[in-house]
Amino acid sequence: MKRAILLAAASGIALTGSAYAADTITVVSWGGAYTKSQVEAYHKPWMAKTGNKIVSEDYNGGLAEVKAQVEAGNVTWDIVDVELSDAIRGCDEGLLEEIDHSVLPDAPDGTPATEDFIGLALHDCAVANIVWSTIYAYDGSKYNAFERPRSMADFFNTKKFPGKRGLRKSPKANLEMALVADGVAAADVYDVLSTSEGVDRAFAKLDSIKDDVVWWEAGAQPPQLLADGEVKMTTAYNGRIFNAMASEGKPFEIVWDGQVFDVDLWAIPKGAPNKKAALDFLAFSTDTQRLADQAAWISYGPARKSSAPLVGAYNSDPDLAMGPHMPTAPGNFMNAIANGFEFWADNQDELNERFNAWLAS
Amino acid sequence: MTDASYQPDTTRGSLTDASGALLAADGTPLKKKLRQALAVSRRRAFLLVAPLLLFILASFAIPILLLLVQGVKDNTFSSIMPETTSVLREWDSNSEPTEEMAAAVVMDLINAKKISRSLPTKVGTRVNREVSGAISLFKKTTRKAPKMKAPFLAELHKADKKWKDPAYWKAMKIASKTITPAYYAAAVDKKYLADGSFADQPEDRQIYVSLFVKTILVSGGVMLACVLLGFPVAYLLSHLPSRQANLLMILVLLPFWTSLLVRTTAWIAMLQSAGVLNDIFVWIGITSDDQRFSLIYNMTGTIIAMTHILLPFMILPIYSVMKAIPPSHVRAAKSLGATNWTAFWRVYFPATIPGIGAGGLLVFILAIGYYITPALVGGQDGQLISNFIAYHMQKSLNWSLAAALGGILLVLVLILYWLYDKIVGIDNMKLG
């Protein structure tokens, strides 16, 4: 093992003339098709360029592990793929390193990185790589062409579309979707949710399908639930459903109405053992080309504007253009909700408690 | 230690002292000599177990203690906001917030931010557990604090109108207590109020009491199911010729040796609506294709999978007790005129009670803390209290509440153990 690292390092130095010592960094992400897209688009080219090694680990989100490591003073993760609300909370609670945005490379046309990234993407402690979305999907082979679910309201309508529903076991995104299904416009969702009547309204809507819900926690579960016929429709991360469609040929269909979109970001835990190499990896993996490359492996939108024109076709199918499958494609983006991270930072304690009590009752 | 029937030899006066106590050959009292000899062997025994004792202390007892302490102690607020803490101590929590309190808040936030920008949010996170909206309130206030001038109360109101709401001041008063019953109160669906009294949580947030009850009921149910299923198996095992019995024993032990995760996921394959069992039901016509039974991701799935996984813990103690019951007892009963049933119920069964007791206690205590199986197959209503302890450790990061829930669970188990000792007697337990 050690010799292999040394050899890789030596050849890396010889080939690129890079001055890096061989480091091994631990990159933590969400597993499954998503981690695979990162391995192909980020890890492999970075290892080839620098001669460093990457140990890839999976997790299910949340700050618990980062907090445990930082507070115990035994940090083993170098860089973590986090959700926006966790990036902000982790930064505020001092669990993440601050990141100097000047290390981020400019766009090929010279646009500074700070202007090239989309609105939500740059934070004190984190840099976004993708835009992803929580959508709902169904198995197209189970419905005939004229009676297909088309709107968020259809997801909550078990009279018109009987059958089990898959939902993520968390109030996030579910409450927003429930309100959209109940007739609230996407733009007003958080205004309504900030009132206690609005919360009651969202829970009442969820309650109407509670008996039919199968709850999932890991992103890899919903495509499996659909494929097994365990549910008729399920909310999911759009990239997971796309991958089941594109690489496994599943007859799934995505409904984009009422999608809740968000960004995923790289963050470095406070006291990461190889902070310098991690920062180098962060800058490398969020450059224009790498973000565009990743889109060839999974249908998540790149966080840089300059990457969009470079997005091509799916890796194993040159006829399958990725553009229309992105959450941000114009046809998909009509009734989209931007994840309200400030709302969730303030209200997640109370809403989680209420959600859990509601679940167990 | 001393034998009552032993009579000292009074003819040899040199071996007793003036008071009549026995003396050893070198003249020291025999009792003292014996104590010395015993002390040496006790010390040796202690040294032999010392490594294990230290290990258990360091890896088991101390961490549990620390966690229990975390359930009642929270100095986040008082350590970061010392001024505010001392001012709030004087406040009666009903009168209007004073200028002095406002000044202390502003001062503390400015000082905290100087040490680390993460400190004010930590305070916000702590207060947010008592009232929603505190995180953004503290962030906003911290940002504006350096520019504030007296009168601070008016400045705070200008910075954010939430400061006019006494709920936030009351929440700070609750958070400012270092030793606090707030978490244990929350763990039994009560709310600790700023004036030191307790109130019920709003109904739509009550969850833990019913969850504790549910956990105990499920554990009891699983224990009963294990007794009913395990007793006949153990009986069969102990009465078959040893060749067949060994083969059967392997069938009992094989799942026991298989990974818990594998067994649980195997049940998913068996019980899911497109699973083996439902397919068979549809095939033989018990149910129709679109009305398959929901056997998993609910309480049914949790009970089925837990019963199966805990069954060996019931079978093995009962089996070992049955093995030790001499067959002559039942034969003697029958020769004295007992029917088969009487011989079994009056002679054989009472002798198996220690095994049932041991198995029952083992299964119950394992079940009450069960975590992985309910997490995987429990769905929404098959979750037990351990799943919520894990949730607060891993997701909500409210470790103090997790500690309080764990503390209550520990006390529950100890009470049950004590009850068992009172009713059955712990000496009657036989683990094999």
C-alpha cells in the first residue's frame, strides 16, 4: 500500500512537475450514484494531477459526526459534502474552517470566481458544487398515458392516485411540498410556514396521506422503493431517480412541480488533518470544467454559470443530453422553491419535535 | 468461618490468651492470623481483576456517568453570557425586561464575538431549544451590537422587534441555569418555565411518555412471544436423542451467529409488500394482488423481526435448565398416579421457571434498548425510545436531551431488575 502511494506520488511529480508531497485525504459524501459522479469527475483527475490519494467515505448528512470529531479533537475527515443549512450552522458553531474564496480559480473567460458562482453557492465556510432538488417520481409503467400524476397536488391525492407514497423522514421539504399541494404558490411557502396556522395547514395536508407513507432516510432508498413496487410514488433527490432511469433503464418519471432545490457544498471540518490538500481538492473540484464533467454522471446542475454551456451528454449514452434533466432547466423550474435555510435554522428544533410527535402518534 | 461445634482444647493453656481467645503457634491471636492470610489472598484476587475493573470503569461506568451529568448540566449560556446570567438571576421573569438586562446582553454578545464568532450562535442554538427564532435573533443582534449606544433596550427593540416579546427573555432565563431540570422535563413531555414551575408540553409536541410506554409494551410482547415460541423448541431439544438434538441446536445457533443486519434485511425481503410472504399469500389466494398485507415498516415488522432475533436468548437458558432436570422426577410423578399433563404442569414446568426467568429478563432488557431493527423495519409507528435517543445524538445534536432520555431508560431497567429480584429472586436465575 505504502509503496503504491509512493509510486503514485513519484509518477505524479514526474509527470506534472507538481511540488506536492503525497497526501491522503478523506472525502466524505452521500454515497451511491452521487459519490460515483464525484469520484469520476473530481477524485480521479485530482489524484492523477497531484499524486495524492483519496479515501472516500459515505454518510447520511447532518453535522453529528463532524461535531463529534471536532469536539473530541480527533478529526479524521478532511472535506465533507454538506447541505446548505448544515454549512451555515456548522460555520456559526465553529465546526468548519473558514475558506478564503481567493483560492477558487476564475472562469475560463476570466470572470472572477465570486461572480461566476450562482447566488447561494459561496459561504464563509463552504463552496457549492451542485444544485440538486427534491422532486417526486413515479413508475411510468404503472400508469397509462392519460392518467399520470402531473402536479404536487396529485402526489397528495390518494383518491385519484391510490397507492403508497415514499417521503423523506424529516419535516424539511415535506412541509413545503404539502403547502404547494394545498394551493400555496411556491414563492409564498415560507411566509405561510412562518405562521402557526401555516404549520398546522402543512401538517394537516401531510396527515391526509399519513397512513399511506413509507418513510426513507438514505438517498439510495427511494429508487429502490419504486423499483420494488413498495411505493407508487416517492419524493427523491432528482439525480438518484435520473440515474436509475439512465443507467438501469427503469421506467421512472419525474414530476418537477413544487420541487425544492438546494445546493450541496464542500466544507472542511475544523482541524482537518490535511487541510492544505483538502483546500487544493476543493478549488480543483469546483473549477468550471470539473463541475461540467460531473453533470455527465448525474443530473445535478453545476454551481458555476460558466459550466452550463459545457454540460454535454450522459457518460454512457451520447444521445442523452443532460441539459433537460437539470433542476434548473427552464421547463422544470417553473414552480420551484429555494430551500429556506434561514427559516430552517430558526425553526428546525420546534418543527422536528412536532414532526416526530406527529409521526409517532 | 468458625465452626460452632468446635471445642477448643482447654487442657493446653498456652494456646489461649488471658481472655480465652485462641492463639497461633507464634503467639498471635488465631483470628488475627486468619485475617492476615485472607487479606493476602483478597489482595491477590483484587489485583487479578483490577485490569478488568479499570477497563469497565474507564469505558463503561465513567462515560455513562458523564452522559448522565450532561442531562442536567448545561453551561453553554452561563459561560458565554456571564453578565446576562447574573442579571437574569435577579429578574422575576414577569416584570418588563430592564435596561440593565439589555445592556448585559449587548455587552456579553460583543465580548463573546471577540473570542470567537461561533460563540453567539452557540448561545442562540441553546435558547432556540426553548423558543423558535432565537438563532436568527442572536445572529442579527450580534451583528448590530458593536454600534449600539445606551439606552440599550430601545436599541435592541430597534434591531429586532422579537426583543419586545417577553418569551425570548424568559427563554434566556431558562437557558442561563447551569444545573437545569429542563432536559429531564422535556424527556417526560413537560416544559420547564422561567419562574421555576413545570407545565405540559403543547399536545402536538408530546411524544416521549407514550414512547416509553410503547417501548415497554413492545418489549413485553416480544418477551411473551419468545417464551411461547422458545419453550416448545427448548423442550424438543432437551428430549431428542443427542444426534438430532445437536443438529437442531445448530439450526438455533446459526441465526444467532449471523450478523444482526443480515437477519434484519432478510426480513425486509420476506415481509415487504412485493416480498416472499405476500407473493405466497397472493398465489394461494388469501389476499388479492392490490391488497397485499403491510407486514413491514410498521409495528408488525418490528415485533416479528425482534422476536426472531431475540429468540435464541430465550431458547438457550430454558434448554440448559431443562437439560439439568432429572427425567426420574416426571417418571416418579407418573408412577404415583399423575396424568401426563399433571406431571408436566406440577413437576416439570416449575423446575423450568429459572430458565424462563433468565431468558425473559435477558430478552426484555435487550428489547427495551433495541435500536437497529426498529430503525430499519419500524417505519413510522414501530420506532422505540432508543431510536429517538439516536436521533437526538445524531440529527438534532441535542445531546443533553439524549442523555436525559437515556438516564430515564437506565432507571427503568434498574427498577425492572429490582422488581424481578423481589418477585422471582435473582438467585433463581440460570443463564446456562
